[in-house]
Amino acid sequence: MLMMKRSKATKYLKTPTYPIQIDRDRSVAGLLSKMEATGFQGRNLAASHQVWLNMLQDNATVFMGVSGALVSAGMRRLIAYLIKNHYVDVLVATGANLFHDLHETLGRYHYQGSPRPDDKDLRDSGVVRIYDTFASDVEFREAEEWVGNFSNTLDHARPYSSREFLHLLGRELSEIATEDGILTSAFKAKIPIFCPAITDSPIGVGVAASRIDRKNPFQFDVIADVVEMGQIVAKSANTGAVFFGGGSPKNFVAQASQTAAVIKSNIRGHKYLIQVVTAGPQFGGMSGASVEEAASWGKSPRDADRVTVNVDATIAMPLLVTALSQTGTKVLKQRRRPVFTFGKDLTVTFQ
């Protein structure tokens, strides 16, 4: 009986795990390579590094979704690095991340705090809290006013997509920035940024305040964003998506395949998928939905190269971006990537 069980087990028991050994290879990429032979989320994190390299080597157009408030947690330079060096071709972000990026580009800071402060005293002191990170409420209001004033300088005879608005915002910030952040890096690298829920953020508050106080009639055309995303997918030979967190950026990137299918009939969906999430699928929310589920919607093929890493993005992003900086340089020089022309409409060609 034991011999029979052992014989049946051999089809499963083929590749052993290996304990990670400390050695002189101190690179993050080297560490992730060792983690490929481990288990649980360590192995998934290592796999995500390889999937990202695969999509770059395959000349996939890379979409990245960034949700939550990662900029306030210190991820700003990492995202800017990915943009500057074309590890991503299209960024979709929450308004919070973009507002916090603008806040720091204006010379302000986020501060280390505590997850268990006296919130009433914070309010009385003019301090706002994002879990264990603090910021000045007065400085946030000033940044909102800055956004409102900027929107008042644009053409009020027509609406703007979030993509066009953010490109012009990046150009404006580039005039005063002492260090490039997300918006300024994207402007200089000619990488489009979309924000599908831009009104659900301090950017929306700033534009709204300008309408209330100064009768500023500026408007967003959010459907233009949907159309442009679909066109990018339709014109790409293949596509990949990287999600740090869930929220609206995740679904906006995923649904672009559905919009592209209206433009071009043979769209199969994103060929590569990486998601770094802490939410689970069992509650039915999009943030925790599995990458496998995307196949049922036509957002990704069943045979996609995909991996889910269930870990905090502030842990995974520094490791992944550092590893890519050590392994991706040669791949980047050889890849065929999209080239965007900006204006009221966005056009894309491939170099």
C-alpha cells in the first residue's frame, strides 16, 4: 500500500523547495532568484519579477495600476523610476496618489506618525492622518487651491480627459519642480497617466472649490479616457498589467480589453497579469478579485502568464523595482514600446 501511494505521489513530488542560504550575492534580484525555490508569498513575489521581465521581453504594452495612498508611504521615487526608465508604458492611479505627488512636488512633505494617535488632537492641531502617516491640513488645502487655480487657466470651451489634464498638470509642475515625481516624470517621458476616479480625490475638491468660489466651469470628459485606453490596447501587439492594490485603477486597466474588443474583434485580453494585493476574493470586491477571474470577463486569456502576491505593496514595490533595476536594463534597450503623441487626443505608434 505504501509503495502504491509513493508511486502515485511522484507526479506531484517533483521539484523540492530549497532553504534560502545567506551568501555573498547581496543583490535584490539575486535574493528573488533564490526565493523562486521557496513557498507561499515569497515564491509568488519572485514569480512576479519574472513575469514582469517576460512582458518586457515580449514587447508587451505595460499598464500599471496604483491605488491607495502609496506616495504618502514613500513609494513616489520608485514609481517615478519605473516611468522614467519605461518599465511601464501607461499609468493608472488614484487621485490620492497623484495629489500627494503634487503636494511633494510643491515642496511639502508627509511625516512619520503613529497608527494610534489622539485623532481629536490631530484635528485641533491641523494635522490629517493616513494610518501611521501625517500631513498638514493647511498645506493640503493650499495644494487643492493650486489645482483649482490651474484648472481655471485651461480652455473652458471644452472638457478635458483626465489624461490630458494630468499631462498638462505635469508640464506646469515641471516649471517649478526641484525633483521629478510621478506627474513630472510622466510628462518628460511622454507616458500617459489616467485617473478614472479623479473627482473622488483632493484634485476633484480643488476643481470644485474653484467652481464654487470663482465660477470656474472646467469639466472632465471621463469617457474620453475609456476610449483612449481601449485604443491603446487595440493597437498593441500584446499587453500586460501590473496592479499595486485594487480599486478603480485595477478595473480600469482590466476593462480596457473589453473596450478594445469594440474597436478590434480579435482582442484576447491582457497576456500578462501581476497583482500585489492584501484584499481577498471571497467578498466579491474587485480589489481582491483573482487574476484568473478576469478570463470570464474577456479581460485576460485563460493561458495568461499571471501571478498574485498577497502582500502589502509597500513591501513588494521596493523589492520588485530594485530587482528590475538590476535585471531589466538590457531588456529595455531591446524592447519595442509604444510612443505617444499628446494633445486633445492621444495617438500611439510603436518604435
